[in-house]
Amino acid sequence: MKKILFYCIAFLTLQSIAAQEKYIDSLYTVGSVQTEIYSSKDGEDLIIDIYRPEKKNSEKTPLIIFMHGGGFAGGSPKNPQEVKFAKIAAAKGYTVGLISYRLIRKGKETGFGCDFDAAGKLKTFQLAAEDFMDAAKFMKTNADKFNIDPEKIIVGGSSAGAEAVLNAVYNPDLMFEDSEKYSDIEFSAVISLAGAIVDVRYLREENAIPGLFFHGTDDILVPYATAAHHYCENSKSGYIILDGSKTIVEKLDKLNASYLFYSFQDARHEISGMPFDHLPKVFEFLKEVVFNNNKIQSTVYK
């Protein structure tokens, strides 16, 4: 009787393991963070903190690169929220890289608001987008070293980080003088937490990669749809029109590309925080779109 019970328990355990899904369920322990320098610019070492699942086989893992927010003046890849997210994703089978980048507005009196001129804002986007792409290029170049699949690179960012990533992905012609420098890098999906781009008209079919978007309808810093950055008056030097999540999603819909858009009624810029309550749906979207090649076009109103 004990032997039968043992075999029943073993069988049920195996069934439970078989039912778990890679990239959905937490199947792995997460190794110690590994810090690499992906570039050195203006006397500063730019780093990427890498979190990896501990696996017994040599199967290559998909990669998530995430860029923190902070108004291009603060923030760190060691922010507790981003580290928590990295460990959650690594436990599901992803390798995750959290990157630093040049915070060129750090210590500036005008910050990144209405008194900082529009040309300077555009240049800030360009430099941050360049740093992001250099981190992506570093990881792809070292794909074998980190055991990642260079054809499965998912990228994301929060607030300023989202602006940099979205502009690099959807507005490369506006961001880079020589876009051919990064022509060998392709992305599978992008995650944006309260982000925007310079001009949605430059988002075309060839760069309309699947996107996940989180944005509050009353965000007063980064426009929810199409509006002035920080809602600056047009008399201010920092007046520049940006296209936010709603406008980007409308363009992706027209281009027949996949998206998942969480629209938060009356919410402000707090939506730039990591959406832990909605991560199960994020990973389900990635599984269906990136790995199963299914199309999803969904807007969720909160």
C-alpha cells in the first residue's frame, strides 16, 4: 500500500511539473547578478546588471533589456522595483539585463521640463537611445558568452527609459545619424511604462514590433496621446510635441501589429512604476506573440 501511494505521489508530481509552462511559470532559481561594462562614455563606465536562470541544460534563453526612468537625471539599474522584476523574469527562463546610461540632466537647474529647450530634449533622447542600442549590441555580440538567443530580444523601459527605448525602436531615423550601425539588431517586443516617441509618422511596417503599453490618461509629464511634453505652453523653450501610448497603439493597430495596452483612467505618472499586478498578462502576451507567433491586439481599460 505504501509503495502504491509513493508511485501515485511521484506520478502526480511529474504531471504537475509537465503542466508548468516555460516563460510563464517560475521554474528556475536565479543566479547571482553579474555586472558587465557595455560601454565607456564621457569618462563614465556604463553597466548592465545581468540576471540569469540557473539551468541544467545549454538551451539558449531569450533576453529582456530594461532601462530605468528618472527624468534623465536620476535612477539606477539597481532600483528595487527593476531588480524584483528581473528576478521574476529570470525565474521564468529569461535572461534580464538592467542597464545604466548617461544621465545628462543630472544636477541641471532646468531639469527636463518646460525651461529646457526642445532641441536639448531631442538630443537627450538621441544620446539615451544610443546608449540603449549600444547595450543591446553588446549583449548580441556576446550572445554565446551569456547563452542568450540573439533572435529573441525583448526591450523595455520606464518613463525616461521608455522614451529612450521607444524612440530607438520606433523612431530610429530620428535618433541615429547612422542607423546602419545597429541594422543587425532586431527586437521581438517592446514594453513601455508611461513612454512616448517624437513622431509616430516614422513608425512604419518594417519597425512595427509588438508592444506592451501602460499609461495613465492624466499623465502630466509624458502625454498619454499626442500633446506637448510636460504639457508645456508653446511659448516655452521646452515646448515639443510627443506621441504617447494611445497614439502609438492606434498606429500599430493600423499596421496590423500586435499590442497589449493598459489604459488607466485618471491615473498620472505613477503608472511608470513596475506593473507587478499585471505581469502574468505581460508574460502571457510575450509567450503568445514572441514564441507562438500569434497576433494579439487588445486594450484593457482600468
